[in-house]
Amino acid sequence: MNEMSEIEKAKLNLETAQVAWTELQRFFAQGSVIWADESLDLIEVAFCIAQDDSDTIQAWMKKKRVAPVTDEQAKRWLAEDVWLWSVVVRPLILVQHITESKP
């Protein structure tokens, strides 16, 4: 991996934050929240989206490891007061479920 890629990933890492699902509902309503499976590295997914690496993204989507947040997920996350890791890759917000405790 080249130095620019590492710098871009470091920037994305600095832009990640834990956020309550309730704070993201309006973006979900706009269709701009994308979920990444916990088995994936959130920064790697964000980097691929930022780089428009459609082959990798489509492979993840085909395996249902990256997808738009579903209505069922949104309802469950709201009911459970879920917190998520998030990073913005305009115009999208990429999220991943936090398995450890809330901040």
C-alpha cells in the first residue's frame, strides 16, 4: 500500500466516532446510511467507498457484508438504543454495530 493510501486511511480513522442510532435517523430517512458487517474493518470499507473501488464494494454487497441500513435494523437499533461506530464518506454515513459497551 502506498503512503498516500495510508495517510487517507489515517484521516478516516480520525474522523470515526461512536454515535447513538437516534442521531442518525434523519440520515437513514434520506437513504444515506450504509451498514458494514462487524467482520469488516470499518476504515477499509470507508477507504474503498472514498476511492470508488466498486469491485470490492460490490463483492461485499453480494455477500451481504455491506448494505443500506434496512427498516428492520433501524427499528431494532432504535428499540435497543444502539450505539454505532460511524464515519462520513460524503454523501454517505458508514456505520458498524459496536459490540462493546456504550461510551
